[in-house]
Amino acid sequence: MQVNSSRQILMGARDTLPLIFAAIPFGVIYGALAISSGLSESIALAMSLFVFAGASQFIAVSLIASTAAIPVILITVFIVNLRHMLYAASLMPQASKVSKWIRIPMAFWLTDETFAVVSNRLNQDAEAPGFLWYYFGSAIAMYSFWIISTWTGITLGQHIPDMASWGLDVALVVAFIGIVVPALKNRSHWACALTGAVTAVLCHDWPHQTGLLFASLLAITLGVFLDRNTLKELRHD
């Protein structure tokens, strides 16, 4: 089947727009926080260009401002980004069909937002054509707006004090809830979501957002366990 690549790219970008709009305040706050923490404009923007990891950028900026050692910054950012290994593993059945050289930019542009949108598409139809183009449409749109929002935050942060305390990042949380909740279809999905939510709240005070990583691993483990039990029950029936 011939795939209309342009149409798939536009569909990927279109489906990601709600999360992009929710992430824009997050990027603006990052840019403002980076400037208020003493980073130069070029370094703050370079982090979005070459790191492109929202939560990790916030953590790195905070650690840099507190004059933490470079190894501490690198290890902390690595731990926070471990969740992307789970994302990558989930997408491997589709990603394994493309060249390893193509998988390099796919890995770089893999974000929470793109994973959520692409996973939702795969849940609806895992065999839908144009996966790669759809993925890049979502990822490049997200990347472009993240750079623009960072630059906006850097610019505004030089003129408006204490922007980081405005709480604009709550928009991203609301947007993710809107995507995740409709996708919860069975017992394992709900158990995974509720376990992750409760554990993340209980472990909120853990250092360097390690509580979020623990909550993710615990929720996924429970979800996989329940899925396997459900499959066993169906086989016995």
C-alpha cells in the first residue's frame, strides 16, 4: 500500500497540537528559569536544541544554579530520562522495521508527548500504514514549538521577574490526563494508571524526581502482571 508521507506528517503534527499547546507554557517557564538561574541565552537555548528533555532540563538548570558537580548533573539527568527506555521498548515492534540510522533521530525526538500520541494511534490500529512519517510529524512539531517556547521564555525572563512561580506548567498535566484517561480500556490499564498516580504523589519528595521513576516502574510492573494473568485466564476458558 502506497503511503502519502505528507499526509501522515501533517496528521502526526495535528494530533500532537493539544499537547504542544499545553507544553508551550512549560517551555516558556524553562527559558525564564534558565535565565534567572544565571545561564546565558545561548546555553539556555542550546539545552533545548541538543538535550530536548523538558523535565531533565529543569533539573539540570536547578543543579547548575546550585553549583552541583558535573557527574551529579549527568547521573541525575540520566536517571530521570530512564523512562524513555520504557517508551522505546514499547515502540520497538514498529521501530525495528526501519534502518538503525533512522532510529537515531527517532530516539532523540522521543518525548512524553510524541510517545502518548503515537501509542494512541497504535492502540487504535497497530498495522496502520505510515507509522514512521506520522512519528516524525509529531516529533518535529513538538521539537519546533519547544525551541520557540524556550526562546520566548528567555526573552520574557529578562523583562518579567519570577515567571517560574506562575504555575503555568499545570496545563501540561491537564493535557496528559485528557489523553491517558480515554485510553484506559481494561483492568490492567486502570490499575497501572492508579498505581502510578498514587505512588507518584506519595514519593513526590524523593530527590531529583526519582519518585516519578519508581512510580512508573511499579505501575508498569503491576500492569504487565495483570495482563499476563488475564491472558492465562482467557486461555484456560
